[in-house]
Amino acid sequence: MSDNLTQNNDQVIESPIFKNGLAINTEDLTSATYKLYSLNKKTLKLTKSFNQGITRKENTLTINISKADSTNLRGQYYHELTIVDPTLGESTVFKKDIIFEATVNV
């Protein structure tokens, strides 16, 4: 997964889902939530969930970031993905900083 995306572009973040080294079938998940915050984590900039920007296939979740989503994003942010499995409970898949690089035409 890249830690850099480009402002004003359609793009995806793909995240394989594992717990304790074992692949988790994403069809079994009851929820998945992606959140993008300002770097200080005080301002929520973007949220995605199943059927609203997150798709699933086998053991991978795909977060779709549209051109419209990223038009005003430039610089460094914090993002995280959490899932809920009916058997394993809630888990944070990742939490880290991400950079949206400015496009030439902006």
C-alpha cells in the first residue's frame, strides 16, 4: 500500500486483511470503515464504508478515493482502516500518515 496519493485523481488503496497471520475472508466482515483526518487528527476529512467507497474481494479491501474526494487534499494527513469480524471482533488494519501530492494542473 502506498503512503502517497495524488490530489485531484481517481485512485485506490488496497489492503489485504490478515489477523494473527491468517487471511480473513472479507465477505464475513460486518463492517469496514476508512477515515482520513487532518494530520493532528482533529478534523475528519473523508469517511468510507461498505457500499460507500469500500469494496471487498476475498481477503482484500479496496478503498476508492475519487477525484472529487481528493480535489482539496494536499499535504500530509492521517488515515486508518478498522474492520469488524463477527468472530474476531473489531480490529485496526492500519493507522498511519499519508501524503497527497499536489497535481501540476492545480
